[in-house]
Amino acid sequence: MKTGSPTKADITPDPNRPKTLIVDLSTNYGGSTSRVLSLLSRFPEGQVSLAALEGSAISGEAQKLGLPVQIVGKRKTDPSIVPRLTRLIRDRNIQVLDSQNIQSKFYASLASMLTHTALVSTINSWYTNEHGGTSLKGRIYTSLELATNWNLSLYITVSENDRKSLLRSGVRADNIELIYNAVEIKKKTGIDDNWLHKKLGIPSDRLLCTAVGRLVAIKGYDILVEAARQACNEIPCLTCVIIGEGEMREELTNQIQEAGLGSRVILAGYFDRDAVLAALQTSDMFVMPSRYEGTPIALLEAGALARPIVASSTGGIPELVTDGEHALLVPPEDAPALSRAIVRLCQDRTVAEKLARNVQQRVRSRFGLEAQVSATLRAYLKAWLKHKQER
């Protein structure tokens, strides 16, 4: 995430640490994108680099930030990805590949086999948890993930809930490293308190409830629209803003119109990272109505910026925040409960301010970037040593 000039971790390049290539062939921006960019900004120079697709969100952001990125293809089906990865690995003496999603895992597993490199698979959200156990997509992704483990040295997962899912899938405990996501964000000075109001043309007296994420079913924005319909009856000055793009835009637009919420729920579209952070900083609360999450970066960012949070009690979210202490947690897919929590934060500013203070302290003390960087470098070393022993 772009929060100023990147500052490297207090770790110097070490020839005994393996040179690592993060493989992220995603096209759109998501929470895992922020995670990778944050880590790259802090890894020792020359130790870790990124392989990505031409024109992808992560390659563009990495280039803007001056981070090391290599283009290995134009699209996910590009037949040149494996030979380009193989050539890059050999030219740069890469010893560990870290794949970030299922498409990346497929290509990275082939490249690692051809070049005898260690393979790490980072699971940002276990597929059957994210897509549902009965989802065909979830089953296919899970099967492909497990089928490409012929050369795998280590899993990295970002939540205990997903670690347990890996164990249930037959992965041994010593082949999994749990490393929570982390952020390092401070409030920016000089930002107008009404920045988001002005950007979207919202009257300055409105309370803003903001969500950030892809417009996909797992994010639960259909639940948020229904909760907003109920909450707006009690809080006439409430406006919900959903930042992001995705396949559910048309469906959500129709739901908003049918509920008569055209001016009360705004699909704001894609914001770059600076704009997302400015939006969070100038909102009255952050809401995450997801059906499932690993350890969501957006929630940590909102916490770091001292925003009162309402979120679903699902996946890794309860591992990050405690209900009533750091946030208000509600059951997933429960629009009335979500509505009541939003209304409570609007009406009881004492509670809202207490939660905001507590969650900011929680994020700063438990989810700092330096610890994540060190743990990830240790995981890469563990994978490389394990790979050498097994060869």
C-alpha cells in the first residue's frame, strides 16, 4: 500500500537466506495485493522480488512504488508464463517461489519442478471456506491446490481457521506456518474531514458507513444493503458507501434501486490505495459484512486509522478483534443484527469512540509489519532448508 516512501525492515540482505520470487498472477486489486506490496516494501533489497502479469493491478502498483517486479505474461492463460518463470528463476538464482493464489500455484508448481526450487503456497483464504463447501468453484480450486503439491515445501496461511482447514485436508502441521496479516498506517494530516463527502457529492451532515472490497458474493454486500434499508429508518442521516468493483455490481445496483436506497447506499467503484485510506480516515465507521474472511487487510487498515468497526463473526475476523472490546461482531448473513450494530454506533458515540481507541491499539501492538516481515523470511528459509533435505 502506498503510504509514503517505503522503509526497509531492520534486516540486511543475507547470503544464507534464500532468494525468493513471489508469484502473483492476479489481475484485480484485493487484500492479498496489499499484503504482498507491504511485504515487498520492507524486505531486504535484493532478497525478494515479484512476478506478475502485464497490466495487472499489482504490477502497476509495484512499479509506482519502485518495488522489484518482473512481467511473466499478458494474461492468466499465456503459454509463455512457465518458460518465462523458468528463465527468470535461473537468471536470478531464485531458490524459493511463493505463490499467492490458485492460478499462480499452478504455474509456480510447474516452474519449481523444472528448476528444482522450493515451493511455498500462501493461502489468503481457504477455497472451500471462501466459496462454500457446496460451490463447484470452491471444490475445483481446493482439488487443484492439493493436486499441485508434488513439490511443495511449505504452506503459509493468514488465519488459524484456515490453518485448521489445511489440517483437515491432510496437510501436516509442521508443513504450515501461520503468519497473520499486518499493516503500518498512520492518519495523514491535511485531509479534510469531509474528503469522502466531497468526492462523492454527499451532504456534509451525513454519517458515513464505509465498506471496502470486491463486489463478489463472499463479501456479503447484499446483506449490507438490506441492513442499510433497516438502519436508515432509524438514522435518517446515514449513508453507506461501498468501495470496490466486481461481478455483482449490476445485481447490487438493482437491489439498491428496488429498496429505494439510491441516495443512501452508494457503489463508489474502484479507488486506488491512497484514496481508500483517505476514505477510511474520513468515514464515521467501517463495516465488513462478509460471509467469510481470512485476516482482512481492510479491517486492519480501518483499525489502524481508529475507525469504529462492525464486522461478521466469521473466518479469521474473531482472531483479530474481540466483540464489544475492539469491534461489534455479528453473525454472517444476519441483516437485522448488522443493522442494529450500525445503528448502535451511530447513536452511541461513547461506545464508538471506545471501540475505535481499543482497535487502534490492538492493531498497533499485535499486527505490526516488522513481525510479519521477519516471520515470512523465516518461513522462506524453513522451506528452502526442507527442500534441500528432501532432494
